[in-house]
Amino acid sequence: MTKLLLGDCAVRMKELESESVDLVVTSPPYDSIRNYNGYKFDFETIGNELFRLLKKGGIIVWVVKDSINKGNRSLTSFKQALFFQSIGLIVYDIIIYEKASATLPHPRRYRDAHEFMFIFSKGRPKTVNLLSDRKNRWGGTTNWGQKTVRETDGKLTKRKSQIVKEYGVRYNIWRYNTGKRHSASDDLAFKHPAIFPEKLAEDHILSWSNPDDLVLDPMMGSGTTGKTAVKNGRNFIGIEISEEYLKIAEERINKVKSST
């Protein structure tokens, strides 16, 4: 099932059934950093609606960045995170999205090469498929570790040896190439002013959902979340206030559907 809705997500989400969504992967407007056809968004209404729509154990991936005004960071990202926490969501993790291509240099500041990816959960996450793609230096060898480990009561317990896996669970700093030929596999996506990499969306979809789960992107933009959700066998609902961007998303998603 794939459904694309045109309109203000703060309004259109009210049409959706409570506790029907397994995963949200989205990126809100970043302060005044980008111009999204002049549209603004009602953050608190959106946050409350996302909480209502999320199943117990469901996850919201909130990709966000702060603006800098007169040398002062807005900290909007953390204000939003604290709001989500205040309405009952767990801040399950904070993953750093590191861009291989940093912004232009600043004469008095370290080059900016990251964004935040807040992982909010409605209670204990029901789906956690940790990505194990970090190559272990000692993969395939026997890890003897400590021969003994001291327990909380002070007693020593022997630890068994084990074979080190070739690949371990990745760290919570995720690095992606960005820009043309990197962020998206099609040129249509770049008609939107601010896209995140398809691989980023896919990694979250694989981490926090299973096939046939329902993924929502309430600020769909060019449809990157939808494209990767459909590609990986998930159901998808996307909402976009701009008719121009919705048409781009629809075309990108339909191309994936016709090839699967």
C-alpha cells in the first residue's frame, strides 16, 4: 500500500487512524536555512499527531539541523527533542549524520559536517534490527578477553572465549556521501532544495521496521523516504504541502514500484 496526500500534514494526519504507523522517517524545515517554497510548519501540532499515530513501540526518526544567527546556534533541534520527550516519547538514541562533504569553510569556526538524527520511541522499541557493517579488526580470531571478571558482589567469574565476528554493530555516527550522484540515484530528487541521502533513509527503514510495516513521512519533500520504503517492501504514506514536490515524489516512487 502506498498513499500520497497533498496538504498541510498538521491537518492531513488527523485523517489517519491512531496507532497505525510503525515508523516515521522525516526531516522538518531547518529554521530559516532552507526555503521550502515559502511554507512553514506547526511543530507542536505535528509532534502531537505523530505521537497519536505511532504504534506502541514505534519509532520516529527526526533528521534536523540548527541555524546560526549572528554567531549563535538556535538549538532548535534540541528544543524539538525536549518537546517530543515532554509528550511521552523516549529519546532512544541520537545518531550523528556525518556528511563526507562539509560546508564551505568559516574563518572563525570549525567546518560544519553533521546533522542530528533523533530516534524517538513510543515506549520500548518493538523492532530493532541493528546494522552490523563495521568491519572488526580482529574478525575471525579468538577473543580471550579477560580470563575473569569481577561481579558486583566482588566475586571473580571466569569468562568464556569467543570467536570475534567479521563485522560488528556500527557506531552511532553514520557517514554518507552527499550531492549529485551520491544523495540520490535519480536526478529528479535534486529539484528539491534539501534532500537527505537515500542510503540514510534506507538504513533507518531497515533498522526500525520490518517488511509490510507502515512507514510515514509527513513532510515528504522529494519522496526519498517513500522511494526507499517501497524498495524494501514496506507500506508507505507520504504527506506534502507543495504540489510541485508531491509530483516529484510520486514520479520517483512510481519508478520503483514499476521495477519491483
